[in-house]
Amino acid sequence: MTSEKYQIRFKGAAKQDITSLYNYLKQQFGSQVAHQKVNDLQDSISKLSNLSGLGRDASELSEVLTGYHYLHLTKNTVFYQILSNESRVEILRIYSNRMDVLEHLLSDFTDYDHNE
């Protein structure tokens, strides 16, 4: 088993997802709660750098998602891609578990610009 660490890179849509989450939490619960929740989310995502088996193969959800992975957390689901040849994990989207994640994921995937 390799102990190689992977770099985490947030794509534009994932950055916007974090910003939207922060803004929502700040409006509803205040900036202290918003900071804490976003930090907790980022800490969970950072664990993917070790590829410790936290995530699952997204093809379990749909064959269209072959080659992608997801990390299901308490409040959010993180959709990502592993680029082994570049030792990088690209965070593509972060969805609230209150929404139909699969529906949004499939919709976003068909519109997704892989070069963003």
C-alpha cells in the first residue's frame, strides 16, 4: 500500500458551493457557526489527500458517473475525481444532503466543463 499524499484542488463550482454554504450558515446562525461548519467540512475533505478509503465509487449511483467518487458526510456529499497520474484529488461539487444529491449530480455532470 502506498503512502503517497495527494494534493486537494477545489474546482470553481466546488469553491462556489463552499461560499454559498458559508453565506447561508452565516445568515442563519452567525459567522462563528459558519466558520466552524466550513472548517469541519474542509477538514473532512482534506482526509482524502491520504486516499484512506473514505470515499466511494460514484458508479454505484449511476454508470454515467464511472471514474468519479463521492464522500458522504453527515450534512454534505462531496463529489470528486482522483487524478492518480498527477497525485491530485479534484473536488468538483459539494451538495447539501437535504437536496436530491443524485438528481443534482446527474444534471451537473451532463453540463460539467471538465476543463474548468
